[in-house]
Amino acid sequence: MRLGLIGLGRIGAFHAETLSGLDQVDSLVVFDAVPAAVDAVVARHGVEAADSPEALLRAGVDGVVVAAATAAHPELILAAVEAGLPTFCEKPVAKDPRDGVEILRRTQDSGVEVQIGYPRRFDAAFAAARAAVADGSLGWVHTVRSTTLDPAPPPDAYVRSSGGIFRDCSVHDFDAVRFVTGQEVVEVFATGSNQGAAVFAEVDDVDTAAALLTLESGALAVVSNTRYNARGYDVRLEVHGSRDAVAAGLESRWPIRSTEPGVDFPGGTPHTFFMDRLAAAFRAELGAFTEVVAGTRTSPCTVADAVEVGWVAEAAELSRHEHRPVTIDEVRRAFGG
């Protein structure tokens, strides 16, 4: 198949490499507003270049991958859908929840498949945890713990435009909790603090955050995030039930040091970046998108999924500011969802 890729920044260049290595992809057409970024990808992978997003959509592609800046997501998703092209878009659907609701409405009416990028759904260990919940072997779930700990903060410019740690980082945990448990979040109580770079406080963000989620069954999920986990990039999820407990991410490269006498686990080189920790998941995610393009499966992570996760992020941000529990129904009503 022939695919288009719009956006060749950090994640877009990574996707170009992944897509170029997939057997299902015969050719790739790319575009970025920065000519040097296009030149670098063309030189490395021998792909074709388009001189605008519109030209790319007219270049005979079978599907489109959107990895451009968040502000461009709504316009690019709608343009691809209006062209009848199955679309993969990095999260979030839109920076403003109201725009996300509008995108959901318009894409649902279109009949065109849209997949949103949440790679933990394609990590083998996360999928196995989901299967353990679904087959009942854990009994009833009472506690979930989900963690994303970055080894160092992103650049200041990224922090200023990210929308905050709950919307940018924690959303991956929120989606993982929904995906693994099969339950919706009904209430959020969140907090955060700053001990690092001044830029976080300057933009009313935090460098370390925690959120307590109440799920529809009454199960509790604890989400922990920080920009300062110097030992490495830590992504984990635990599910504790009335009969058993499982964990994703407890492997040799888990970036933690045990203080138990005589224990040398984990002993591998710690993960240092999300592209390292989740490389196989990213490949599986884009492989799934080729199946969506081929028409052999429906989207495994829909716009509706992304909008639901967005409500949790908005509730967390409101809870942090107002120091109180916030229901998902409250934020849904506030943004017209």
C-alpha cells in the first residue's frame, strides 16, 4: 500500500523509519513545513516528498499518518477524512476539548476509520494484562497503578505548548487504565508539585503529578507522573484483583534499584526514552493501522476513545486547581460533550 506521512519532527521522523520498514508499505509520501526535515527523511529512506498537505492527499495514497503539531491535528484529520482516506493521528485529537467533540461528530458521520496514537495498547505486556482482566482470572479488580516517569524534562518550548502534564503525559496512563480494565473513569482527584525548572510554574504546570481515579465499578486507579526520574524512562502498570495480580513493565530494564540484600533484579541497562521502551509497540501500532487501511479491521483506538481520555485529563487539571474531586460528567457538561 501507499501511505502519506504529514509531520517529520521527532515522532514523525521515527514513524517514517517504522513505516519504511513495514512489509505492507510499498511506498511513502512525506510532507513537513521544514524543508530540511523533509530532505533528511528523503535522503535516509528514499521516500517521496510532497510540497503541501493538499498535494500529499492527492498523491494516490491509501491512508494518512498525521504526526504534525497538535494545533494542526483537527484540520489535517478532517482534510484526510473528507478525502475518504483512513487516518492515523498522534494524540491528542485537538488541544481544545470542544474541537475534539466536533472532530468526533464529523468523523463518526463520515464512515472513514480514524485511529489515534496510544501505543501502550500495542505493548505485549499491557495487552496481556488486559487479557487477564477480561478472562476473569484476576477476580474483581480493586486497584490499578499506572506510571509514566520521564528521565528529564522536555525543552522549555515544548512545556509551554504542551497543555500541561495531565494533557500531555498522564493521558497515556489514563488510556492504559481504560484499555486494560475495560472501565470508564467516573471521578478524578489530582494534585501536583514543582521542585525543578521554573518554566513549569511559569506556565501553570507541574513537574510531578498524581491522580486518583475512581472507575465505574468502584475500583481505584493511582496514576503517577514526573519529569525528573533520572534513573530512566519508567512505564509500568499493575492490576490487583480479588484472586490474583499482574504487572506490565517489570523487566530487566526497569529503571529502579532494589535495596533488598542479595537482590540484583533488575540488572539490565535502564530504558532512557519512550521510543526505546515502546519501540515494538509503536511498530505494532502502525502495523495495525495498515490493517485499518486495508479494511481488514476497524480502528483499535478511536476518536471516541481519545475524547474520553481527554475528559479525564480535563478533570485532573480542574481538580489540581480547585483541590477537590471532579466528576467526568462535570467536565463533559462544561465542554459540551
